[in-house]
Amino acid sequence: MMRILPQLFYQSPEITKIFVDGLSCIVHKELGEAVWHKEGYVSTHAITLVLKGLLQVDADNGERVQVRANQMIFLPKGLYNISDIIPEANTTFEAVVFFMDEEVVNDFVTKNNIKPKKDVCASPKIMNYSKEVKQYTEALLTIYKGKTIGDRNLTRLKLYELLHLITTTETGCFPEALATINNKQRRSLTEFMNANFAKPLSIEDYAYLTGRSISSFRRDFVDHFGISPKQWLIDKRLAKAEEVLKKNNTTVSQVALEVGYENFSHFVKAFHKKYGTSPKQFLMKSRREVLV
């Protein structure tokens, strides 16, 4: 299943929610076993602080970043990534993850008069774990670990405090990166949908990842494509399935997953409705034509 964060974290028993306010939250994560090749998107800006173990992130630009203990990584909203979580020998992987919605970031950038710069920190950015941020994190876990605080003002206050500590101690371009990313307009529907239609994402996921509410996403989509997002996704995924099946070097179940169908029976039903034949029969026919 494709992970959409932080939404998936809210459902995971391995994640301790400390502060929660919608998509803005602070969570604590501990894992005893390695997790490999987990695909996912961040639906809002995130900073992951690794306390134990190793986090490897492959971003959508092909770059691999390693985040070691006592390092932080900034992941901007909408980033597609593949991650490996590797615990230390004979112990656990431990991290604290801070998610900040656009309102939090915009408010911080505006109040601190931080100006955007062109092409600043385009890729996932590694940051050092300063003494000030360490003191903040240790106090956070000592006081609030094991509790879930659903207070909007307190959640935002703790996120503002983190951003302030990072911007005053980080020697790199983090403040400008925040302003630059937050200054961008909503993501292009054409660019994002054509690049990601084959991912097993829901309409709600696509809305979050393109910076829209569900209603505005549906409205913008119809205005742009002249068709509902649901029908567009079906058409694009089935066209891709037809293309892959014609290559003959695959299986129907592999094709279903490749074009974004996690439910195999739904794929078979949709394919038959569009092409008047099952994907298996279509594949067999394509193979026969190659042999002729």
C-alpha cells in the first residue's frame, strides 16, 4: 500500500502521537526490525530527526540521502520517496517526525520576514542536530512522551519553537528553503497527474498532494481535463495496462499492480468493461500474434 504521511502514522500502533492538529503534528517512532523499500508521499512539510539507527531516502529525482543518528532531514510537501529504516545493531530505530501544514509554515515565514530565493534546497535537505534542538527534543520527550495532546495552539507553538531553533542555528539555507517552497503555487495538475497516475492513490490523496481540498481538486480537474478524476484515472491506467500487456513479458497480476490497482478483481472488471475481454485473454492473444 502506498503510504501517505502523516495520515498513515495516525493509524499505526508503532507510532506515538505527541501533538496533533490536523496535518500538523509531532510523532515519535520506534521500530525493532528493518523496513525496506517503503514507497510514500508526504502530504505536508516534514522534518524527521533520527535519534537511533539509519534512514535512507530515495527522492523522486533519483537522489539517495542517508540520515544517520543525530541528523535531521527536511522533506517538502508532495515529495515522493522510497525509504529504508535500519535499526542499530541489537537495538531499535528511533525518530521524531514533525509535520507542518502550509498555514504553520506561511505564518512562520511571514512573521520572520524570510524571503524566498530561486532554486534553494530543491532536494531533501540534511541538517545537523544542534545543541539547542537537542535540548528541545529531550524536553519534549521527557514531558510529553506517552501522551497525545490535541490542542491546536500548543501544537503550533511547539512547531514554531522548532522552526525558530533550526533557523537560528542552521548555517545552511533552511529558512530560505521554507520560504521558497511555501511561495510556490499549487502543483500543476497536468505535471503531477501524468507523473503519478499509476500510483495506488485515492482521489483524496491526489488532492492533498497537489495542495487542494477535495472539492477544489475535483473542480480544477474537470475544468482542466474536461472529465472527472475517477474516470480519467481509469482511462489512463487501463491504457497503460494495454501497453504493458502487449509486451508479453509479464503477468496480469504484475500489470495490475504496475498501473495502480491493488485490488486485482477491480482491475479485471474495469479492463473487461473497456476492452470487451479479460486482461488474461488479451495477454494470450498478444502472445499468439507475436508467434505468427
